[in-house]
Amino acid sequence: MPFSRARLSALILSALIPGSGFAQEPGFFTDVHISAGMTQGSSDTADGGADFAGGGVVKDVKFQNTAGIGIDAGYQLDPAWSLFLSYQYAHSDVRWNAEFPAIGVASRFSGDALSHTVLANVGYAIPLTSATTLRATAGLGAAFNSFSNVVERDKATSFFLSDVADGTRTSPAARLGIGLRYAVTRNTMVGLDASVTYLGGFRTGETRSGNLGVTRITPYEIDDVWRTGLSASVGARF
């Protein structure tokens, strides 16, 4: 009996289109994702900088150009629930001003804000089609936040004043996310997610090097940092 075009088309479609439950099958999985978003934070620092300056009051904190990359690894327990560990590295440009009322001057600071976030997560999936799921996630863990390449300049003239030492702060972290997963094949997934992450705080180091040599300072701290973002992912199932 000749092999009809209709039968050939059906075979091709069955190979390309995942069958029911492909996105939900129990087993191990990994995802690699890239992200972009926005970061916000504030500061209560009112005594930053060198003692002789009388204490710098931090204002106008701004994070810009946030981007990240990360990986998830976990296990799909059943069609709905999954558990996974996640790691994300993210970078932002950061700016803030510090006013020194005791001496009547102000400085402008700029540098890099780096985060390494490690979370334990739970996911819950709702099937939308045979190949597409809506997944909500929640995670708790720790963020290792660093300021680096922080430069201090006079706010009025932009003259260089100092390089501020790098500093790292470890903070509790949490993330909520929601997104779509699509099974390209039985073992390959792509996804698009939106998330909000609490990162805790950042701080500089305890010295500055510049117009006054090497001077000890009270670190500048940025607190209550939140990051919102969109991420695209590709993953494998085993």
C-alpha cells in the first residue's frame, strides 16, 4: 500500500509537536537564562565617609542598566510541582550623592553593583495547551552583593577625589516569578519569565584612596534593594 502524503505529514507533525504532558513529565531539568530589568534601593546612611568631613548623608540613589545571567537545576515532582536551586549573577551601574553639611560640600559617586544570588525554589505549573504551561515560582536564599570600581568626584566641579574600596555584603534574598514554558521537543524547553527579587543591601569598603592619601571611612550603604526583570531561558529535561 503506497505511503500517502497525508500519512507522511501526520508523522512529521507528531515528531515536531509535543504530545500531551511533555512539559509536565517528572524528571530532572536544567535551565539557562539571561535577564534584563530595573533595580531600586534607598539609603539611611548619614555618617558616611571620613570622620573629618562630619558624616556624609546619602541621597539620590540610582541603579541603571541591569542585566544578568543564571542557571536553574531541579526536579519535576509531578505535573504541577517542581523543586529547584537557582544561581544568578547580575550587574548594574550605580550612582548616588553624599552631602557633607559640616563642611558645606557634596560628592558624587559612581560604580558597579554586582549580585550573586543563590535560592532554593518551588514551582507550580498549570497547563495551557499540550505543550505550554504557566508556571509560578517562589524562592528563598542569600544574595552576595558587592560595590566595585566606585569613584568619588566633587559634585560641583566633577573633579576626581578618590577611589572607594570595594565592599561585599551578604543579605537574605527572596524572589517571586511567573512565566510561560513551551516544550519545543520532549527534552527541550524555552521560557519567558517576569520576576521581582529582594536583594537586601550593598556597602562600600572602609577606605578611600585619593586626594588625601589612604583614609579610613564609614562605609556607604544602600538598603532595601529590589530588582524586577524579564528573562528568557532555554532548558533541558532528563
